[in-house]
Amino acid sequence: TQLLEQSPQFLSIQEGENLTVYCNSSSVFSSLQWYRQEPGEGPVLLVTVVTGGEVKKLKRLTFQFGDARKDSSLHITAAQPGDTGLYLCAGKASGTASKLTFGTGTRLQVTL
Amino acid sequence: DTAVSQTPKYLVTQMGNDKSIKCEQNLGHDTMYWYKQDSKKFLKIMFSYNNKELIINETVPNRFSPKSPDKAHLNLHINSLELGDSAVYFCASSHGMTSGGGETQYFGPGTRLLVL
């Protein structure tokens, strides 16, 4: 069974602070995605990384895929209240059709 | 213009009842999914259909039966509901099956099921 452990589980910070969320597994994934879910809604895709060592930037968000494709991180610079939500990583293993394994989730709250 | 829609949004029912949740997508996608999100927000795949054909069937009690009348619809029927079935059920869709790089899955707003 593939497991994706996220840390921290909860994070409460003030506006303007930086943070990093980690997504770790002992399994290799062919691709890794990050989703954000707001209360009462479904998850929305933020990014997909497919190459070991790949770094992608989306405004203040920086995503990295580990060299061995077993882990990933999400770094947010100068967090804003609008970043509040549940962040989920999701991995896809080779040969598993379109099956995604979701991480345990990180709940982020950014206050003024 | 909702891309992936689910009905109902809320469902409160008694143990032992049978209920259905409906999902429709207007994105022209070939693949649809059902996920269960528990109280700890853990999201787990239950089923996936590609062009009306079942392609993913995780270890789910056989009280849960998905049905895809056409590739734009994927319904979930649950027999003999139990307390542990209380959760948020999400439908999602994607363009199709890929072997390598992940493709985007578009999620519906969820159905909040509470079994009393």
C-alpha cells in the first residue's frame, strides 16, 4: 500500500510569514500533484511535477519533486489569508491507470 | 456552468436505508471517479470508470455499487447504510487514462452524508 505522509498536519501562521509543507513516501511516483481544498468545496489542482528534482513556481508558491520521486515540498512565501485551506499532495504510480493516492493533508490557517 | 456537479449536497438518513448520489460532468471527459473523505480529511479513491467501463475498484464493501449510464454520469448507490459510511463523497473527472505524467482531476463540490 502506498502512503503519502504530510507534515505538518496543522499550521497556523500570521500574514507575511513563510512556510513549507512536506509530502513523504517510501514509494516512487511517476508524478506528484498538489491540490488545495477550501471548506465546503472539492480539491483544486495547483501543480503537477513529473521529473525528479523538478521545481515549479506559481506566484508565491514553489513546488519541488524529490530527486528519487518519493517526496515533494510546497513552499509559500509571504503567506496571505487567501492561502488558508487544506493542502493535499497526490501521487500517481506507474502503471496504475489514473489512480491517485492522496496524502494525509495539511491544514493551513493564515491570520491577519 | 458547473463542470462537475453532484446531488444532493447534503444527505441525512437512518442506518439501514438505501441511498443514491448522482454525479454529472459537462467537460467531455472520459474518466470519472468516486472518492470518500473521512472526518480527518483523508481522501481515498473508491471507484473509477473510463468510458462507462470500471477500471478502478478499491477495497470497498459491496454495499457500494457505482453505475455509469453514459460517460458524463457516474452514480453511487449505497445499500444498508452504516454509521461508518458518514463522510463527504466527492465525484471527479479527468480527460482520460495516462500512463505517465498525472493529468488534472476536476472535483465536484461533494455530498455530505450523515448516517444516524
